[in-house]
Amino acid sequence: MQIFNNFPTLYDKKRADIMKHTVIGLVENVKICRRTYKARIDTGAKRCSIDKTIARKLGLGPIIKTAKVKSVHGESERPVVKTTVTIKNRTFNATFNLADRKEMSYPVLIGRNVLKHGFLIDTMKQ
């Protein structure tokens, strides 16, 4: 039976995979165009979203397409721009839909289009 001790267990493989990921909380500081914003991390959102007023101030654009977005308010068409976003010293090109987020707690929402690049969400992390 000693021979089996030399093989990594399934648990060890999973743990190694997890160690390759960056752990983030439900709210993180993100950088867009060298400016830092508080962002809500949302695994239910397909794409990132940014307040349209902030996007205008940052000079984001051009609009590359429009996308249908489903929310608690129903379905709507929103303009989409491409920019870079930095989370925990990791930078990505990402698409953001432009929305009126002034009534929201966070001006930026990070969706699965960025989260799929190796992030794990720790819901207990502040």
C-alpha cells in the first residue's frame, strides 16, 4: 500500500487548482483608466457594467455594439464599450455595458466575462 502515498489525491489536485485563482470578495476596488472605483462582484451578471456618467468622464468608447440586458427592471438594450480593468493587480480587456447606476450602491459591477479569468469569490471577505 505504500506505493499509493506517492500519488496526489483528488483533493490535492483540486487544492492546486484553487491556489491558481485569485480570491476576491463581494466588493472590490477596481481600476479603470487609472482611476479606482468600488465594484460589486456579481456572478449572476453575464457582463460588467459601469455608470454611464463615469464612462463619459473617463472618455470610454467608442460604442462597439448594443446588448440585451435582463435585470430586475426588465429587459433593455444597452450600449457596450471595451476597456481594461484591473482587479487585485490583474489586468484584463473587458466589455462593459453602460447603465444609469447613480441610484446603485456601486458605480461598477463586475460580471462573469471578467470573473471567468481565474477569480474565486469569498462571500465572507470584506
